[in-house]
Amino acid sequence: MTRVRHLGIIPDGGRRWARRSGVSLLDSYCLSMARLCEAAGTLFGAGVDEISIYLLSKANLRRSAAELDAISVAIGQLLEGMLQLGPSIAAAGDLSLVRPELRTAVERAAATPPKTDRRTNLCIAHDPIDEVNAARRASDGGDLFRYLWVRTSVDLVVRTGGAQTLSNFLPLQCAYARIVFRDELFNDLSVDGLVDSVRGHERREWLYGE
């Protein structure tokens, strides 16, 4: 059995779910963050060591002020939930590009001592070119991977919402990752459904270039 140690999640479909359900973007995003916390707690308990979540790409920062307000507030709720779970929290992105209140909240969460040996990477204002450039400046000719924002390879990516693309999600770390595309919008995917995607991957035998 191939255990998933590092899981990537692309929780797509929040805007579509808000329109379909007749609720505000804030309500939809907050539900997504609550689901992410619930899923993280279950997955950490099931043996996953590290979870990377694609919350906000650099390109997403061109969205409307109202949408960025909503996602910023929702990410703040996600941070509170993650602090209760106790993993280490790291930002994978250029926080200088986000709103000061969000940047402060992320930096405070990242500075909080973890209660467990689990890890969470939150991709916020993320762009892989920025990540590589930052790593090259820091590495001074050393092992580039050690200086990336996310420093371990992803085993499995689960993306909801029907789109079959990684959308620039950690391309170096996902070089050998398996990818599960779910048609459900993220708020319609149960925690059991997410766990089933992980377990289905683990039951298969994978030959990585062998």
C-alpha cells in the first residue's frame, strides 16, 4: 500500500456554489474553510502528515474587492480552526501582495508553536515562478528544493469543481503526484468523499519510473 504522506487540495467551486445556493460569497467561503478544517482533522488522524491547500493564487488577486474581502475573512476563520487542530502552519506565497490584516493573521498563525508534528501549507498569493525566484536567491547555489515555500513532494492532489488542471498548484512539488479530479463543487464534497479519494490512491500499487 502506498501511504499518502503529503496531500494537496484544490477546493474549487466556491463562487458557483454561492450562486447556485443563493448565499453570499462570504457564507460559501466560510463553509469551505470549515470543511477544510474538518477534513484536515480527519486526514491527520488517518495518517496524512502534511496538507497543502490552494487558497488564493497570485492571479486571483485581480478579482473584485468584494470577493477578496470575503476570501480574506474566510481564510481568517480557517487559520483559527487550524490553530485548534495544532499543525505547524506555513504560508506558500508572497504575503506582501495581500491585505495587511490577512498578512498579519497568517504571520501570527505561522509563528504559533505547533501542538503536533503535522504540517499545513496555505498557498496564498501563490505563483510558482515567484517561489522559484525566492528559492534561488536564498539557496546561494545549494539544493533549491530545500528553499521552496513547500519543501516536500506531494503524493496526491484532489481537485473539486470539475476542471481537470492543476492551475499552477505547486508544479515542482507535484511532479510525480497522482491527481484525482472530482466533479462535485467543494462544498458538496463530504469529508468521507475526500477520505475515499485518499484511500483509493493508497490501495493501488504505483511504480514511479521503475
